Amino acid sequence: MANSYSQCTPECVLKATKKEAENLIKLAQYTEEQEDAGEYHGFSFEYYNGFYMYAEDNFDVSYFSTDFLKALGKLIKKNKMEYLLFGYAYTCSKLRPGEFGGGEFRIYTDGKIKYPTIIWPRKKEIKK
């Protein structure tokens, strides 16, 4: 049996006070409605000389509250950054089709989450 994994980490630890980190962690807590609906963002948070967040499995940033994202955006701005870049990877303990991949997304100072736009080149049309 194969085991599938996902991981997500930011490019850096954000400089933050302990109070700022505690506020962000509080804002990221699940509401009763989210728990009832099974809507989990899947991230863990740490304060270690700054604010650090990561996910080790089954994450979904769309479940972050607007308040959390706005507060995180303010902290990103305080760190003199335009955005915080996250990288994620999907891996598997065995070589299985479709089990490997990854990508990036950014959280901006206004709290918006954006993924890159990737466009594959089109095949040239064959003239008959």
C-alpha cells in the first residue's frame, strides 16, 4: 500500500512579537461551524523568534478566515515584504501515477491568496 503526503511551508519566518503571533494563532482557530462541516485549513503555527506556519498533510488555505488573512497581511507588510511565498509538494511512498506534484502560492499584504498562472503552449495547427 502506498502512503501519500503533502507538505507546505513559507519561504521564511516572519519577524513578529509573541503577542502578534498569539493573535494570529487565535484568529486561525477553527469555528464550530468549520469543525461541523469538516473545513480544516490543516496548518500548524509556531512562535520561534518570529511567526512560522506550515502544513504537513491535507491543507486548504481557502478555509482561513478573512480576519486571519488580513492580520497575516499586516505582518507581511511590517516585514517590508510585498507577499509571503509558500511552496507545497505532493509525494508518495511508492511510484504511483498522479501522486507527485507541487506548486506555489502567495499571500499578499491585503490578505489575498494568489496562485501563479501557468499556460501550456498550444500545438501549432496542422494545415491540411
